[in-house]
Amino acid sequence: MSLVVMKFGGSSVADADRIKNVANRVMARRHRGDKVVVVVSAPGDMTDDLIELAKGVTSDPDAREMDMLLATGEQVSIALLSMAIKNRGMDAVSLTGPQAGIYADWTHTKARITKIRPVAVQRELKKGRIVIVAGFQGLNPGRDIATLGRGGSDLTAVALAAALKADVCEIFTDVKGIYTADPRIVPEARKVDRISYDAMLELAGAGAQVMQARSIEVGKKYEVPIHVRSSFTDENGTMIMREDSSTMRSTKGKKMNDSIRNGGTEEAVVSGVALDRNQAKVTLADVPDRPGVAAEVFGALADGAINVDMIIQSAPREGVNDISFTVSRDDLKKALAILERVRAHLKARSVTSDSAVAKVSIVGVGMRSHPGVAASLFKSLASAGINIDMISTSEIKVACVVKENNAEKAMRIAHKTFTLEKK
Amino acid sequence: MSLVVMKFGGSSVADADRIKNVANRVMARRHRGDKVVVVVSAPGDMTDDLIELAKGVTSDPDAREMDMLLATGEQVSIALLSMAIKNRGMDAVSLTGPQAGIYADWTHTKARITKIRPVAVQRELKKGRIVIVAGFQGLNPGRDIATLGRGGSDLTAVALAAALKADVCEIFTDVKGIYTADPRIVPEARKVDRISYDAMLELAGAGAQVMQARSIEVGKKYEVPIHVRSSFTDENGTMIMREDSSTMRSTKGKKMNDSIRNGGTEEAVVSGVALDRNQAKVTLADVPDRPGVAAEVFGALADGAINVDMIIQSAPREGVNDISFTVSRDDLKKALAILERVRAHLKARSVTSDSAVAKVSIVGVGMRSHPGVAASLFKSLASAGINIDMISTSEIKVACVVKENNAEKAMRIAHKTFTLEKK
């Protein structure tokens, strides 16, 4: 008997039929004898609808009240799913985030989970019930409802799995798992059976959309095996877990899912290729080459809450050099306004930008022990006539900024270079 | 400075514009220096919509989960109203029923309030905030959300006013107050300035729809002045209060609303006329005239949760008599099924029913000291050729069952008999 946390997103509970499907799926799992905790998001577009309601009342909704409003979405889902299960003859109980013992910090609308005291969840599990927990929400130190922001329901599921020492946290999605690349761009992309937390973190940072980094970080910290799988089929998806499966955590001495166990003990050199189009390149030209300049530029951007990704600095010439870096396109306008002030102050020549760029990344923990991975990528891209604007590397990632119209081609070339289509 | 509890129903918060109107109204009150607690219902049809959602998932929703679901409606209202007020520059805070310290019993979907510990409400009032409380809900002994059933938001408002020792509880409605009769039926009906708890209780029991008896009972018990007034105008409505205004409760020595104070110290003989069409008359004919028969008949109906209103028993003839009584039309079918079993067992002759009846009642605490009120009514109805099927009287009420097609005429005659159109 395992303990499993199953998480279903908003599209899985968007209407009565889908809720019934989720109920059937959850009940089948319980029927196998597993203890089951379910985490659900708000139904379909309900969160967006509630935000619209708030905007009708005020252009600048108070954050505490916004959380009071938004938290109702998940509450609707847990009640509907719980009554659907009970009506089919299995015992279930719904719990709001606060009732489930999920505590959050003061940051309304994007709170962090501070601790989980799953007393009520454990009590209800002991009664043999399926426990349905509202994702995306917790109780803050002021005893107010706080919501957890983007990816909040995944976070609830993984953190709850950690607190309960669950055997696995299953994230049900509209894709079958983690792919070596986006199949819409790289048709020969392949679903991977397993991937390490670190590689998954890099993929998320490189633009893969399936899960947000914060949930994977929690999974890594508490070694929660995360199974990303389809809500439409029963086949296995992708297990996000520790690199070395031989020392893999196995709570209460139970065996992990067999197909995962047999997935091999060593991860491929490269796990996947990711594309991030939300990139813009900014160049500050003829900046004085003296200490403190970089601090001024990036300090000003940080003060404006603008995340800077890749940075390159040209070799100095005649006392000046160029600084180029990437920001997300959403931030570009704001970044340019800040940089114009910085330019004037530093007496730099110009600020220019290019939004027609994209970032292509290869990720894989195997790179650590395989030198020459980056060189292979650069060589393949060069052979295809694709120019690389900027490069950044980490122990398990190589990222290249290229012209946007070359990005998809670059992805396919990278995928082929490392034969990701083959298991 | 007074402390006022203002209650707004679902139609008052049905859309953004109406919520803004409520916000303005509440703020105007706070601006006068009063401490303000607001109780709101779910927006417009939201409760009905949520019930529909539940019915889509299961034909027989679990009561606990139904409450988990329905409680979201008021939570949406309090959040929207609170953010609307804050955006207009006054400080406000929303509290769910549980957060406001409203405790309920175990009866999901129609729970009773067991106690109120308004610690959070008082704390927020002390900060100068307008406190917005979700009506219709409380926390049960299992720390689950329970809803209070029909009229639940009124009940929250009156009970909260009692717990806070508020100077007045204002119930905002789509009518201007309590009328001597339904103006749609009796055009000369007049709004009364004040009415006693007892008379209002009888009116509610006699079919007046404005407020439910349970809220008035709580108001009476804790002597909370209840001001029923229009949500569209500023004029005074009807104050429901103790009969003797000279000893009227006036918290903290503050003066009551002037127009109420000047409303006179003695209530009229008759306060109002009410009509209840939801009536059916049932007759069990030729029942053996022996002890225990009535107990068997009404015991069986009580076991079926059927409320019986008026009862008459004919004089015995040859060892048998007839028993007639009224039930609500909604219960008629169920009542007839039960009575058929009772009839067979008692060997009574027949069970017959008549749904084309209605109950017309006159209510007023002044009747106590004015004998002959009932006689005047009977005489007027007789003069108009209206036959009375059944009669029941209490110290402050006379109710007559008449043919439904005579009911409206009977109302107008009663209204005229006691010159209710004149102040």
C-alpha cells in the first residue's frame, strides 16, 4: 500500500463530465489499496473569471481581498470532486488549504509555503477517506487566506507529498510527460521515462512549460518522486527524481513503480532541448571601462525588478567596451527606460535592443562527465549556417541566443546532434 | 457614534455597479462616524448556479460538501465589496463566517448559530476599519464550514448585531419596509414605521416574505432593533423592536433614529394583513371518536416531517367525527400518502383534499387589549359573502382559511375594516 498525492489542473475539473472522470481515476487508485490525497486547481477559467470580476469593481484590487476572492475557485473544485466521489460510493472529504494545514508567508497573491502541518489530512486518511485538498492556497501568519501564485497547485501537491512522506506525487497534465523537445517543433521528440531534478530545473528555466521551477526545487529538496503524466491515459509519463536511482528514496521500504525502476540507472548525456522565445537582447555601447560600471547597470535593473539572464562584455578598446545581456520581452520597455538613465549618467554611446532573438538550450546531467558537449552543439549549428549571438553554460546546460527565425531549426539540429530521438 | 450592522442581500451585490453602490452607501455611513459592520449574501444567482453545478456532478450531493461549495458565494461578495471600498480610500477588511467567529451546529445546509465570538470583528473595528462579514455561514464543531439555510444572511446580521451589542441592525431589501399588506394586492397598503417583534413574527408565520421568523426571534431574544429598509433610497423603513418604545433598548445611552422615536408609543390594534397561498386543506372523514386517534394522525404526519397548521375537529356524531387541517401545498402529496395508511388503519371513511384555499391573517399586538377584533373581521367577511372554512386565533393573530379565489378580496376587506391605510 502506497501513499500517493495526485494533482489535477483546472482543465481536468472544468465541467461535470471531467470531474466525474477525475473521480473515477482517483477511485481506481484507491481501489488498488493505495492511500490517496488529491490536489486540485480551480475549474477551467474560473480564476480568470474572478480576476475579471475584481477588475469590474476596482482597477487596483487589494491583494488580501484578491486572495479571499481567488481562493473560492479551488474550494468549488474540491467540493464538487468530493461529492462526485461520495456519490459513487467511496468515502472522501474536501479540505481547503488552511484546513489541510498549509501555511504561507505574508506575500499575498504570490505567497510561499512556510510549513505544512497535515494533521487533518492524516486523520482523514486514517479513516480510509480520499482526501481532496485545495491547491494554490494557504493560511498566512495573520490567519488570512493567501494564494501561492503561478504553479501554486503543483507546489501544494509536491510540498504536501513531502510533508506526508508520500511515495510519489503525480502531476496530471494535458501532455504525456517530459519530452526531449517540444513535439510541435521537433516531430521526432521522445518522451523520457525519467529525468533528474537538476535537469528538470534547467529545462524549466530554459523555457519548458510543463512544471515551474519552484515545485521541482521542493521536490528535489525533500526527494519527492514527481510523476508527470497524462490525465487522459493510464500509461506512465516521466518520473522526476534523483539522478542515481540505485540510492533512490523509497519510503517505508516499498518498491517504486516498476517501469521507473527498470528505466536504467544512468541518465543520457543530454536530456532535452528547450526553446525560450520570451527573450530580448539589449546592448549598451561604449561604456567606460572602469570598476563599478557593471554594478551600476545591473543594480539599476535589479531595482526595477528586472531579471537579467545572459550577460556578455566585449573586450575593452580605447577605455570603453560594450555590455550585452538578455531580458524577457515583457520587461524590455521598462528595461530600456531604466537603461537610458544609466546611459546618460555613464556617458555611454547608445542603448540598442533586438527582440527577434530566442534562446535554445540543451540540458542534461550527463554533460558533467562528457566534455565536448558544448563544442558538438556549436559545430552542428555552424555547419547549418546558424550564427550564435550569445552563449552561457552551466555544469548541465548550454544555452545559445540565436536569431528567432533560426531558433526552431537550431532546436531540431541540437536534437539530432545528441540523437535524442533514440532511447 | 453608533455601531451599526448593515445587511445587503444577493441582488444588492449582483454586479460591479451594484457592489459600488453598496460601497458608497456603507462609506457614507462610516463617514458619519459610525462603526460599521456589513453582512452580505452571495452575488445574485450565484448560490443557484453553484447548486446547479453540484447537480451536474451528482443527483444527491453530500451535505458537508454542499456547504463547502455554497460558502464560496458569500466569500466572493465580501472580497469584492471590501476591495471596492479600499479602492475608494476607506479601510475595510473581509471576514468569512468562521473568521468572524460565527459558530454553528452540525446540521449541514441548515445549521443553527450556536455562539458568536466576534473577536476579529471587534479588533478590526478598533482599527477603524469597515468590517465585511460573509452571511449564511459559520464554523461547526468539526471545524467544517456550515451554511445556515434560508434567511441565513439575515440571521448572521441580527445575531452578529446582538453579539456586538450594536445599536441597530439594518436589513436592506428591495421593498421600503414592512407594509400593512402586500401593495400588489392591497393598493392602499401603507408602510408602517414600527412593529413589535411579536407582530412581525406572526406576520412572517402568516406568509409575509420580507424576513424569516428565525432572525426575528433572535432579534427579540437579544432586543436588537431591526431596521428593514430600501437599498435604493435613504428614507427610513420599518423598525422591528420592543412594543414599548419608552423602555426601548438604547445601547450606550445613544438616541435612536428620530423618526422612529417619534413613531408613537402604542402600536395600532392591527399591524398588518398577510396572505399565504401555500396552503392545502385535508379532511379525514368518519374517524372513530376515541382517545388516541388525533395522536395517531398527527404523529404519523410529524414522523414524515410534515408541518400541520390549523386543525378543526367536527362534533362527534354516531361514534365518528371529521378531522380537517392545513398543510403546505408542497407537502400535500406526501401527506396524502401517509394519511391513506392512517385511514386504512383507523378504518376511517375517506381522505379528501382541497388545494384551492388560502390563509388570510390579521396580526397586531393591540388585539390583546381590544376584544372583538376577530368578530369585526368575521362580520366584514360575511357581509361580503366570503365563507370562512377554518379559523385559528392567537393573542395577536386571527387567521382564516378561505377559498383561494376569495383570498385577495378578503385581504382588502380586512385592510379596510381596521383602517390600516390611515396612520
